[in-house]
Amino acid sequence: MSQMETAMSQPETAMSQPVIGVFDSGFGGLTVLRSLVERLPQAEFVFLGDTARLPYGSKSQRTIARYAAESARFLVEEQGAEYLVIACNTASALALDAIAAAVSVPVMGVIEPGAEAAAAATRSGRVMVIATEATVASHAYAEACARRGVLGLEKACPLLVPLVEEGWIEHPVTEQVVQIYLRELLAEARNGGGNPDALVLGCTHYPLLRGVLERNVPPGVAVIDSAEATAEQVAAAMSERAAGSGQRPAEPKVRCFATDSVAKFERLGSRFLGHAVGRVELVDLGG
Amino acid sequence: MSQMETAMSQPETAMSQPVIGVFDSGFGGLTVLRSLVERLPQAEFVFLGDTARLPYGSKSQRTIARYAAESARFLVEEQGAEYLVIACNTASALALDAIAAAVSVPVMGVIEPGAEAAAAATRSGRVMVIATEATVASHAYAEACARRGVLGLEKACPLLVPLVEEGWIEHPVTEQVVQIYLRELLAEARNGGGNPDALVLGCTHYPLLRGVLERNVPPGVAVIDSAEATAEQVAAAMSERAAGSGQRPAEPKVRCFATDSVAKFERLGSRFLGHAVGRVELVDLGG
């Protein structure tokens, strides 16, 4: 069952400015929001970062599903989201069905679009996926690739998120860490025979490292951003509405909520979103 | 009010093998347990890592206090701990009073012993403290130093925990990151006038980086391990019991519990404890 197919079906009550809910356990998903705003400037966005309960990666599937469902209901029932984008690889890997069951609007995760884009890009049928430990442990990307006849070789890169959050984007240490991870992943990938020709960014923090990653992959390896791939899928699903919606507003309509650490969200969020996040509202979803 | 004074008072029902509860939000506190086992080989230890709810650092003080109190009650009421060591800098900084109120046994955190050891070591009256963002934001070390007439200069080093967890202990990247952090901290410290002559390891992960840190501090700067300082305080508090307890057992009696991620605990824990952790039991403390 593909969640994308769910998202493809349009609600009958079309409006000129759809409200799109974007959910992440933290604020990394702002990279997905950024891609969405670029492609759907006429839409209204409500972003929720469940910062009080992050990281989801160290929690059980049952707990993640409960947290994600609560967050999804907040966006749909309290904020009026008509579409839901799960801009979090861990939640997409472990809780997409639970979220879809909790709300009555179309739901799209980041993994299927990322795997779809990788499958479209690869000629060798071998793609590399870098992600957090939790996403790799779920093998959600490998499975999504396998459903498309592609071999997905996953590697956990646990230092990349802290490096991004430290702000060491163009930094010699980050360059070295990326080189070490890619060397290990390429060695493993080539060990099995055949050269991979795509690298999927399977974590919403990684688009900030796109420059250093592109410099360090071998020639001919395409860098695939799951955030962009997801935004393209959402935009395609809404293309009819988007085409008929008229003017682009002066600035995107984005409201941001977080369950904790609003100050850190406001401080770091602009790196991910590409412009100031503005005021982040605190929301309490309970324990 | 000093928690150390509480811990110094002996319970009247002395036993030959006291049960010491050791609590951390994760498994970094195993470095404290390791130091305790070395100094109190006759004792019995029960360790709890609240791994399902880590990291405490991104949560509010109220939430941290509730989690820590629940964990403390588990160790005292269900596991029979007669002493409680809070082997977690964040919980020590933000929840020591809440823990002491929740249980009826002496409670000792890691911050006061760390500050005490730093105050004993410094001649210039200026010490540096490296810790996580949450611990630095609490300024608990600076306050504990100030109560002893010492200036504590704190710096958050958010990359060090992930580097330790990645296993990059003696690694050129870690060496560079340490050099960058120490250079920034020393520049700031000297900017105010006078040379600091002690560096406090204000995070239970950092003792694993003691080698690289000692290589990179200027000559004459003492490296102070809060884990060791805490273990010494606990051992001193129990010296009478320890002296009369007789034989050292063949291997330390240590039972470990975690609220989630038992596999990761077992896999990484031995690095912190210095020997195999053994079987880690899963315990559910609720949401």
C-alpha cells in the first residue's frame, strides 16, 4: 500500500489556498517545508516540531506511533491542515500507517518519494542511502528501494546531525567526517559488485550538507534529496489546485509550533528554512 | 543547601554490603559506576539508564524532575538502593532537590563533587568546565564554583557525546574537534584576564576522551573528572562501612536496567564501564 496514492487523491472541496500540515520530531523537517514553500507559494503551511519528545530514534515503534498520531491530530483537528506531510524519516519509517489511521486527510512521508527519485535516477540499480541510526535500523529505505527493483545500501551517519546543529556546515571537520562515511559506504557498496550511482539524503538535516556531499561523491553519483522529492510529489498531487490559484503572496504563510525548546527552534530553524522562522508558538501535547 | 552533606550522614542500620543505586538518563553514567566499583568493590550496585526518555537536555525542568524522581523511586523502592548517585549532569543540575524529596535515602549528584575537586586543584581561581548544552545553560557548575570562590568558565561541546558514541575515541577528527573547543574556551578564559589551571569534565561521556583532552590542554592545567570526584565523595561517605566489610568479591555485583534501547546499552555500555555490561533488564516507567 502506497501512501503516495492516498495523497494523490484530491479532496472534493477544493480551496484556492490549501492548508498543508508539516510534521517533524524536531526542526530538521523545515528543509522539507522550505522545498514545499518554493513549489507551492500559494499554500498556507502549519509546521509542528515535537521538540519536547525528540529524538524519536531512541524510542519504541509504539511510542513513536502514539506521539506522531497526537501531533498529526493537532495539525489536522486544531490547525485545519488538509494535507499532512511527515517531514521526519523516523516517523515516516515507523509510524506512517498509525498517522494515516489517526487523521482523515491524505498523508505523505519522505521515504517513498526519496526512494522513487533514487529509482528514477539510477542506471546501475544500486543506490546509497545515508540516514540516522534509527532510520537505517528500520531498513525502510532499503525496502522502498527493493519494491522498485533497486538495491538500497544504507549507512548510519550519526555525526552529521550534531555537526549541522553545531553550525559547522562548510568546515574542515565536517568535510573529513563526510569523506570517512562516504569512503566506508562506497567500499561496502563496491564490495558487493557494481558501482552505486545515487546517494539519497535520508535525513532532513542533510540537505544543509548538500554542498560538501556533492564535492565528495565520485563523479556520476547523483545526490537525491528526499525533502525535494517529497515536495515535488506534494506539488504534483496539488498541481490542478496550484495552477488555478492565482497570485503568489508577498511572503509565504507559515506558522510554526513546537512542543518545547522554542528558543533553539527559532535560533537554528532559519538555517533549515532559508529565512527567519519568525515567532514559534509553544504547544503542549502532554507527556 | 549541599546534597553532599546529606550523603555524608550514615544511616543507622549499617550493612556489610550497601546497595548503591546509580541513575543516568542514558548510559554515560556508567563511567561514574566504573569509578564507584573501583573504590567500593564490596558494594552492590543497581544502575538505571532512562534511555527511553533521553536526552533530558532538551526537556523542561519540570519534566526532567518528574522523570528523575520516578527513576529514583524505582531504584530505592523496587531495587532496594540505600544510597543514590545521580550520575547525570543534567539531572544533577536541574532535579537534585526533586529527587531528594522523592526518596528517603541520601542522594548525591555529580556537580558538587566536580566543583569541589576543581576548587581544590586550582591556584589561579579560574577553572574551565566543558559540558553539554543543557548543563551549560543551567550554569550549575558556575554556581557551584562561585560558592567556593572560584570562577567557572563553561563551554558547551555538543559534538563530543556523538563522537564518543560513534567510537571515535582516539581519532584524528576527535583530536581536531577537541582542539577547536579548547582553543575557543581558552581564548575566552584568557580574555577575562588570568590563566585557568583546571578543566572539569562536566559530562559523563567525557572521561572516555580524557587521553585526548590531557594531550591538548596547556601545561599546568589539571583535568578533573566529575565521575571520579563523585565516586571519591561516595567512598568517603561510606568509608567506615567499607573499612569493615572484609573481602573483595571476585567480580563486582552490578545489575543494569534501562527503559529502552537495551541492545545499544549492552553494545556501547562496556566502553563506559570498562568491562562487559552483561544482561540489561528492560523496565517500563511509563510515558
